Amino acid sequence: MSTFGKSEGGGRRFAPRSAAPLVGLLTTMQGTRSAVIVDVSATGARLRGKDLPGKWSDFFISLDGVVTFGTVQWEDGDERGVEFDARLDPGDEKILLDKIRDARGIPEFKAAFEDWTSGLAH
């Protein structure tokens, strides 16, 4: 599975990314869409979903109780790379990392997420 940016940090991004089988709600002035958070860091995420906003769109996203504002930086088909307006609070980052760790332990969820991120479930 590919990841958005470098998962260990470096390059243009200094925050490590974690593969994230999470579902979030992305809200713009045009409405709200659900999106799979493919990977996430304290400064941004890679999302996948239908009819997500285009490049340079502003949004707020709710990820398992963590809410942050951001901007779409790139788009490729059903994927979007987003940058958060502010780095996630360490407590919020821990919440997401704990959710990721918990979700990875559920075999059925992991298999479904792998299908979704590879495009098999579309």
C-alpha cells in the first residue's frame, strides 16, 4: 500500500505518518462527505472518498472526535492530500494513533480497509 509523503517523516513533512484505517467527515461550504483517512500525521492526511472537494478547497474534518481545519493540497482521482491549518494537539494526535492501533487489531476491518485503499472495494 502506498502512503502520502514519507511515513517516517523528512522531506517537506517533518511529522511521521501512520497508516490510518479511520473514517472521517469532511465538511465544506458545499456540504459534508465521508472519507477514509488512508494515513495521517500531526500536520496532514491522505483521504479517499467519492466527490471530495478539489485542490485548494478549505474544510474542517472530524476524525473520531478530533476536529481540525485544513486545505486540500493535491487531488488524484478519489484521493486527496490535505494539510491541516495547525499541527494537531499532542492529545488529539494520541487519540488518533490509539484508534489506528485498535483498528489494526481487527482482522475483518483490516482486510476491508486494504480492499478499499487498493481500489478493490469501489
